[in-house]
Amino acid sequence: MEITNVSPLPLPLPPPFTHTHPAPTLITQGAEALLYRTHFLRPAHPCALKHRPAKAYRHPTLDKRLTRHRILSEARTLVKCRREGVSVPGVLALDAEAGWMLMEWVEGRTVKEVVVAAESKGKKGEGEQERNGEGKGEAGEDDGLRVLMGKIGRAVGRMHEVGVVHGDLTTSNMMLVVRPSQQSPPPLRNDGRTDGEGSYVGGGGRLEEVEEEEGEIVLIDFGLAAQSLQDEDKAVDLYVLERAFGSTHPEAEAGFREVLRAYGESYRGAKVVLRRLEDVRLRGRKRSMLG
Amino acid sequence: MIALGLEGSANKLGVGLILHPPKGGAAHILSNVRHTFVSPPGEGFLPKDTAKHHRLWIIRLVRQAMKEAALRVEDINCICYTKGPGMGAPLQSVAVAARMLGLLWEKKLVGVNHCVGHIEMGREITGAQNPVVLYVSGGNTQVIAYASQRYRIFGEALDIAVGNCLDRFARTLRISNDPAPGYNIEQMAKQGRHLVDLPYAVKGMDCSFSGILASIDILAEKVDANQGGRKDDLTNEVITREDLCFSLQETVYAMLVEITERAMAHVGSSQVLIVGGVGSNERLQEMMGIMARNRRGSVFATDERFCIDNGIMIAHAGLLAYETGSTTAFEDSTCTQRFRTDEVFVKWRE
Ligand SMILES: Nc1ncnc2c1ncn2[C@@H]1O[C@H](COP(=O)(O)OP(=O)(O)O)[C@@H](O)[C@H]1O
Ligand SMILES: [Mg+2]
């Protein structure tokens, strides 16, 4: 039986964005939020509006508590990452009660889109593959993917090094910046704003120099992030990413080894986390599954 | 082709007969019978007693299913049974019954993954093509999507299953296990009005329930002892057992809907299929419906005949495998407590 198939209610923009000209354009509906492209202070300065509309399915008290908490922890983590030199979009403004945050626009594609595109290129002209992990594209594409995997490993390593665990590491929550030189905005102040909830101003620092012309990894979506220096928390973060990889990109599963290799070399203490990851994996496999 | 399916991985014993028309098209359910081992209030079902229940009832149920379907032994092509996952002793007693029938009637055996059984039956009944699947039962909590010949687990409960959390809380409150503890919690929750603060534990597409259970067990103790009558912060009214059931449901189902939504966003799907015993909860279905509507999608769910453990789903998934040439040799017709959904090679799908 199909329970619902009613057309969706239009989700309104939060004020003051109802008066923005030109109006923000809806780019995508993420896991929790609606992501709009709009501008900040000057029309020439693009930025991303992340709106977490109230979730009608959950109890309003619970909903308020979660939304508020996530906006604040996302913003705090972004500010911390920015300050410590981890590549993330800078925070420009927010209103935790109204459920929105404004951040720098990241010009690029999600890693998921990049990998899926590379896989479908690699698949062309190949026969059926019945087994996992043995998919091989042409050598060139494999190389490109390998370079990408290495970058992912280093990006996650940088984040862990500064004591941040992401909480939802998937290939949808990292972007590959295509043209990093056009990415960084000039330093900004938002002196004109008086929305009592307090606004954050991005550090205005430039994203780190890219090492490969294909681009740089920018991590996004920190609503479930936490600050931690524990090996266990970092290992669980990697485990979440590993499983997201395995289930989303079964053919690229082998490439995940490169992520871990690069991670292992990215900061002091990374090797210990990798050893901890083995325990976490074992626990996962042993998890009893009663019918 | 016709298959007999035997299921007994937990406290339900189910027997079903299914027919797949030769030229494709919808499956015909010829019979689907079930008998449940119900333990007294305050107690869970123990493997030993459950296995005994299954041994006692299996012959009766097979007879009844054959009679309802008006079939002769010759009409049956294969015998499908739950290979796992599940509780060891109950699984074994049903596997032994399957072997015995296989030898007696000279039929091929097909060992079936219980979770895959749920998914395939849900797809068949609802017509959902390629949904994200939320599989929620007494022993499992998984968010699953299909890709390249496997049902892949995107997220799962990191400690106890959601159904187990509900069942154990029902035991704390000494609520009846008849027809099911989760059902009785749902009825009580309808009388609840106050939401008490419980831990909310979501990590990406995974979640955890043991902390919630521990917290609400403590609250239940206080309510029962009427210790100073814990009051609601806003209304100053006394918190009742009904409020606890309400709060538990609101919290755990919100977590389930959230991880399902995250998987849908990640794989870019707008269909959800809910399977497993907890899937018969109307509040969960309602919440999932609201979420899906806001994603321009839809929710598919089945009624208790199909989402609570049953024999027909084992017959159906087993027959899909049989039709693609897979059978289980007699010497391999064992069962296993651990059998992950993604271990099954799904030959019958594109
Ligand atoms: N700063 C940004 N610039 C450009 N696109 C973004 C930005 N942040 C997010 N996106 C896009 O929007 C999607 C959803 O954003 P995300 O922060 O992941 O929200 P959710 O919590 O809903 O998943 C991302 O997968 C990405 O494609
Ligand atoms: Mg996201």
C-alpha cells in the first residue's frame, strides 16, 4: 500500500531572505537542509544559504532543540576549522532560531558526483562485473581517482589533526573545488547587520594552495560534528566514511585503501587511529543480527 | 513455479506457499499462516522455549498451509527456509524441518537471508521499484539501498535494534507481549502528552538506542515509585507511563526517519520502503510519510501479514533465487545467527 503521494508543500524561505533581490535559487535538497545560492552584501559576492526548515514529522520541541543545536555546532566547527587552516567554507551569518546559516559559496562538485562520473566513464566498453572491488577503468582514469582518494585522505587527516570529528563523512559531504583561485572571497565584515542572534564573519583567509590542478577537497555539512581528540571517535569517523564508500561506490571500494594510506601519513597520530579502525571494523562485523 | 517457505528466526513461526506465474507478473499468495510464541509480561522469549514452540507447531502449520492452498506435494518446486540471521535454536529447529521435508518429498532446498526476504516481499507487495529500505524489527535496524547486485547497508543501529529497545522497555513497564510489545506501547503512547528529554543518538546514517533505553528505564522507575511525582517543565503536570511511551516513540522514530532521509539524499532516491515488524507502527509510517512528502517522494509499507515475520517472504525470495538456478545443497543446508544483508549476491535484479 502506498501511503502518500501528495505533491510537496512549498517550503518558504526564512526572513529576511524573502526580500533578497535577486531571489535565492534553490540548488539542492540535502539530507536535512535546503541549499540556496544567493549573495552576501554585494550582488557580486555569491554565497550559500543553508536553511534547515522545521521538520514537520518530529515533535516541535525536539525539532527546535535539534535544529538549534546543529546550526550552532556547524557554525562553531566551521569557524574552528577555518582558523586552523582546514579547507571549509567560511561562515558569514546565521540565525539559529530561524534555522539558517550563510556561508561562502564553494564552486565545484560533490565528490560523489565526481566519482560517479569517473565510474561511468570507466565502465564503458567493459563487460559485466560480478564481483566487487575489481572494477578497473582505464589506467588514466584510475590514476585520476587515486589522486582524488589521496586528497580525501589528507583532507580528513587535517580535520582530525585539529581535533574535529565530522559525524557524517560521506562523499556527498565533500566537494572538489574546480577553480580554487576564484573561490576565495575578499575579507569581509558585516557591520551593517543587526540581527541580534549574532553573526559570524568568515576569517577571510584564502583556501590553501592546491597541489594538483584538478582541484582541492573542501569539507562541508558539519551539523553532526563534534570536537574530539580521541582515537576512537576519529576511527568511527573513518569507519562511517569507509561504509559510505563501500555502499555508494562499490567499484571504487579498492580506492578507499588509498584514502587510508594518505590519511595515515597526514599527521602524527594518524597511524594509531588506523589501528583503532581495525577494532571498530571488527566490532561492526561481529554485531549480532537477530531476525 | 511454486515454493514452500518456512520462517522461524525469532518468536514467530510462519509457513507460506507462493506461486510465480510462468510468464512473469505478480506473484500469487496461495497461503500464509503463522503462529507466535508469546512470553508472559515482563519476560522476553528465550531461545530454548521458542525452539520448542517451533518444533511443536511446524507440522501443523505446514499441513494447514498445504490445505489452504489446495496443493499436492507434486505441485511444489522447492522448499525455502531461513538460513539466518536470527536466534540459533529456533533457526535450527526450522532448518531441520526443511531438511526433513526435502528428503521426504524429494525437493531441492533454498536457504534464504531473512532480511532479503523482507525486502523482496515488500517490493513485490507494494510495487516499489528501487526504494531506500528501512528494515526495523526486534533484531535489526538497517537503512539499505540496492546497488550492483547487492543490498548495501548504508546505516544501522550500532548497539541494540530499535525493536529490542521497545520490547525491553515494555518489559520494564510490564506491558503485555500480546500481540506484540511494540503494539501495546503504541496504544499507550496515544494517551501521552508530555515529551521528556531523552538522548538523541544519530551519527551519520547510524544510530544507537542503548543510551535511550537506559535513560527511560530510570525515568520509569521514578514514575512507578511515584517518587515526588516528576513533573513536566512547561505544564507542571505529573509525568505518566503513557508520557514515557509517547516520548520513547517520538524520539526513536524521529531518529529512524532522519537516517532514512539522509540515505535518500545521499543516493538520490525519493521512495522509501519500510519492512520488518516495527514497520507496522502507524506513528512511524505517518512520520515517514511527512518526510517523504517534503522530498516529493512516497512511502511504501505493508500490513502486518507481510511486515511481521512470515513464511511467504521466505518462499518468495527463495523462489527468486531458485528461478535463477541457485539452490542449497543438502550438506550446506545449515543456518547461521549472523548473516549480513550485503553478503547475498542478488542475481535476480538488474
Ligand atoms: N558552501 C557551499 N557551496 C556550494 N554548494 C554547497 C555548499 N554547501 C553545501 N552545498 C551543496 O548542498 C548540498 C547539501 O548541503 P549539506 O551541507 O550537505 O546539507 P545537508 O545537511 O542537508 O546534507 C551538498 O551536498 C552540496 O552539494
Ligand atoms: Mg550533506
